[in-house]
Amino acid sequence: MDRIRISGGRPLNGEIDIVGAKNAALPLMAASLLTPESLTLKNLPSVADIHAMANLLSELGVQTEHDAESRTVVMHGGNVTETTAPYDIVRKMRASVLVLGPLLARFGKARVSLPGGCAIGTRPVDLHLKALEQMGAEIELAGGYIDAKVNGRLKGTHILFPSVTVGGTENILMAATLADGETVIANAAREPEVTDLARCLQAMGAEISGIGSDTLHVVGKPQLHAAVHGIVPDRIETGTYAVAAAITGGDVLLRGAQMGSNEAVFGHMMRAGVDVTETAEGIRIARQNGRIHGVDVMTEPYPGFPTDMQAQFMALLTLAEGASMITESIFENRFMHVPELMRMGADINVHGASAIVRGVPKLSGAPVMATDLRASVSLVLAGLAAEGVTDVNRVYHLDRGYEKIEQKLAACGAEIERVPE
């Protein structure tokens, strides 16, 4: 199993290209199941989760033409004959459950394995299932699979999610595009990835209003058609490399990054003393005037601070002047990186859903173990700033969400390499 080895203490300077958002690309790929015609996606990231989704769609019968150089994929859903998403693929990636709504809406049946993914606590799909039942689906859970069917088309209805769910919003949004009548999705997730999906569905012929708000109105159509769509830049990759620049005291241009979808992260960075500048090419991040200041952070649904940036920001705050409090309100069990950061000299105390981070003057390199995707990269970030050598083990998590991370960081001056086992 590969590991990442980092010799820390080098400021990052240069440019990093931001690719399309993984968390937007996955539901967009699932949307190819909604039409017998082609869906073309541009700016596709090359990460393990994308390859897993492509494999799943291929199992279902979607024909895929992928041009890695141009980051373009053309998906043809005209020959889909299989409606079962098997455990062997779904267990690797929770986003696989996003094929449930499209399959059920177009074919009237779906059998999808209960999902796997990062071990960051319970992320139930019961909200997805209850909403589909409201639309007329019959659902049974048996043998680790979701068995869903509907007589005829799904029926438009009023759905009120009891809590904000990104995946649930995406699944029901896709299903509603082929339902009979109007579906209202209240307390819908407002994440940019949801908005991106809605825009793509519109390009495919869907009738959707309220995009970007917490209430979506969808009037179902008998069929959707071909479309071409460019995926939004990855705001989590943007935030991660912004922290990399800040934690090393560097100066990096994040080419293609957008300010609007990252306002919560950049706002906290600026309050901590990091320079964030919007340019015609992207976002420039710089910290060259001493230590940053401690700030308090609470994760919240968009437009709040994203849970997928919590671990990275904690790594930054380990070196701040003063104390910071980080409160995780989205997922339980998402502080598994804390013991590993403490092995590197961080001063962190966890109390339930909150962590008190008292800044230290320096971190020290150490062997550490990755537990999930964002925890993995937080350890890489800490290693970039630490004195000495850091070995980050079990980095297959990293490959799920970051494309060529060693090359991108090395091009900006980091001493980092992947060491095969």
C-alpha cells in the first residue's frame, strides 16, 4: 500500500490548476441514466471516485467515451439494460446510491447495494428512500440491498426534508425530472454541486425553478435529451490548496478557482490573517507576515463552512497564535485525524462535537495513518509545514478525491513523493 513522504518546512510558491468538482461530477454522471441520448461532461477530474462511478455506469449499460487529455466524457444511456448496482462497486463509494433515483424514474425499478465510503459516521439514505416512497415507489431493504419499484411513473408531490441532505436532494431532483406532475423539494440543499446538477438537468430539457434556493420546483417530463455541460471548479480542492499555501507561508495562484463558492472558507482565512486576492486567472493565497491568528469554525450546510474543509482547516489552526474552537455539526466521528495531528505535536482536545485547538510554534514530522479522504489530506498539509519527515500511510483515500496531489505540490516547491510498498 503506497504512502506519501514529505520533508516539510518549504514555502509553496507557484500556480495550481483547479479541476472540476468531484462532488459535482458524480451526480452529473449518474444523470446520464435519465436519457437514452448522450450526456457530455467537460472539466472532469481524474480521481478514483470518478473511475468507480464510470465502472458502475458501465455495469448498468452506459457506453462511455473518455478523453483524458481534454477532460471530456461522453456517456450514452441508450443501451441500459441492467438496473442492479452491485455491492462490489457501491461499497467503495457512497455516491453510487445516486443511481437509485434515475434508474427508478426511467425504468420503474432499481436494486442498489447499501453504500460504503469513508468511515466518518452514519450517513443514512433513509431520507432518500422516504422521499421516493412519497413519490409512489415501493421500497424494501433485504440482503444489504435497496429494492425499489414503481408502477408506471413516479408521481410529483411535496417533499420536505427534515434535515438538509445533499445526496437526498440530488437523488430526488433527478427522479423528479421524469415524474408525472410537479415535485416541490423543500429544505433542499443549496450546495454549488446541487446547483450545477440542476443547470445540467435544465440543459437536458428538465423544467426546474428555484435553483440555488432551499425550495426547488420540478415539473416532470416524459423524456430528457442530449446535453453538453461544463463541471464547476472543485471548491474543496480550492480550499485544500489554499490551506497548503497558508500553512507553509507561501504564495500560490489557484488557477480557475472561484471566490463565490468558497466565501465561508476564504472569510475564515482572511480573519486568521491570510491574504486572499481574486484575480482574472483565479484566487491568489499568500501568508508571509508571521503566524496566523486563531479563529472559531463551525461546519454548516452551504453557504456555511463546509464539513469537507474541517480537517484541513484544523491542520492550519494547529500553528496559529492563540486558541481556536472547531465544531462539527454535520457528521459525527469526523475528528479521527486529531490523534494523528497530535502525534506531530499539535495541541488538540476534543469535547463531543467540538475540538479546542491551541496553536503551537511548530509541528514535527512523524509516521501517521490516514482514516478518510479529508483526514488524509489534512495530514499531508501538516507534513508540508512540519520540521522533518512525515510519512502518511493508507493514502488510497487521497486518490478518491485529489488528482495528482504530489505533482501539484511538488511543482510549487514541496519536497513530496509517493513511496510504493
